[in-house]
Amino acid sequence: MHAIKIIKGMNLQQETVQKEVIDLNELLADIEQIIREKEIIMRRPGYSLSPIITLIVPLNMELEQRVVINRSQFMRTLSNLLDNAIEATPSINSQAKKIAINLSYKKQLRDQALERITISINDNGAGIRRERLAQLGNLGATFGKRAGSGLGLFGAKRFAQQMGGELKIKSGASNGTTISISLPLLACDYSAILLDDDELIRLSWKMIASKRGERILATKNWLELKQLLVAFDPKITIYLDYNLKSDEINGGQVAEELTKIGFKNIYLTTGMPKNALPITPWVKQVLGKTPPQQLDQWPSNTI
């Protein structure tokens, strides 16, 4: 029987991490490079019954899609996880060592159609007991390694969080282990983002945008929005309801937080008189609650 542990989250207050936009072809090239490096190492003396490492990529995967990532951290994380898988696979002659790296797509939100790329590393080792699995990902927690420090999984967990993704561990005694890292793909087909806690307002804006052949990501609270931001270009236009009843901060404060992380095309929406709102340097303009009726009335997505 398998047990599963998921470690996820995004903390915008944590240390700044350098990221770059790469397409999935480049991501595949990085994975293949790490596999080649491991294969070279495993040809050395002492690596009898070296595991066979297989990379599995779906035929319909759109390799031109892009992901926002720290490339060097990704390669270091993948290398450490592969080392764990190599050490975990059986060394007896009766069973061949096997490691598979699988790439797949995964929907992040059912109604928003934001996609993630998931990189899974599967081994046919002894597996991890349920009671031990719950501790993995914490600093110092390790399993099945004589001199293990737990830094590899702790680093993988931290990497996933910094990239706005999640780390998932699935294992069971004698059933092997699968460790998956899911990363948000860059959302290129959205024209704008709306943050409003009124469901009717969100539906109205989405419907009008759809009639124009455009898409709006409509979110209901700041917590939901900040978990999705890593998938968006900072040049995208963002509309913020000033009175957010479901949040402890107002739209002006959200605009300030967005500015700190690089977003600049920010507009406030309100049902109050515009001059009733405090002046804030974080927004370009204060608008009403009614979405524009003409496509060319949308503010530009460029800074």
C-alpha cells in the first residue's frame, strides 16, 4: 500500500531567487544532461548493476511552452533526487535496478485551466514506511542512507516552494518510491488578471472578455492570486477590487505587494466615488466596477 505526502506553497516574503523563462525543450536538455552525468559516474568501479535510467516524455507535449525557473537550482535538485533513487534501488542480481523520469501535465485549478509541468522520479527500491514518510522533507530527516543528512529532500522541498510549485512523495514498503515536482507553466494566453471577491463581478468580466476572444484570470482572494503569480509575465495588467471583504488587506495594499515583486500595470476597481480612495503610487488608475465595453478600451499590457 502506498502513502503520499505533499509539500507545497509559495511565500512571497522569502528571499529573492533569480529566475529565468525557458521552454520545455531547454528543460528536457537539462534533464538529459543530468542523466548523462549520472551514467558516466555509474560506469566507474563499484557501480555493479547500475540502474537503467529512462526518460519518458508524452508524444503530445507542447515543447514550446515555457516555465519560470532557477535553472541551476533545478539541475542541482534533480541531481540530488537521482542520487537518492540510485542508492535506493536494489543491488541483488535477481532484480534489475530501474529508474524512470516521467514528464506530464497537470491542471492547477479546475476552473482556471492553468497548467503545470510535473517531473516525476520513480525507482523500484525498497520503498519507505508510512510512519517515516511523514518526516521526509524536513531538515535532517532521511531514510535508507547510512550517512544521509536529509538535505537532498529538504532542498527539493525548498526549491519547489520558491518556484511556486509542490513536492509530492509517494512510497510504500517494497513498492519503490516516486518523487514528483510540479512547476507552473508560463500563462501566455491571458490578457489580464482580476481580483474581486464578488462572484458576479468575476463572471461578468470573464464573460465580456470571452466575447472578445480574450481570457481573464479571475480570482477571489489575495492568497489564491499570489499562489498563481509565478505563472505570469510581470507585464500583465491586473485589476484589483479595493474593498476585499475576504482578505485582511485592501486592493491598495495588494497593489503595493505586487509592485514589490515586479508587477506594474495595476488598476483599482471600485463602486465608490473614485476620489474617495486614498492616493497610492502603486496603481496607474482607479476604474469603476463595469468592465470596458470595447476591446480597445482595455489598458495596454505594456509598461
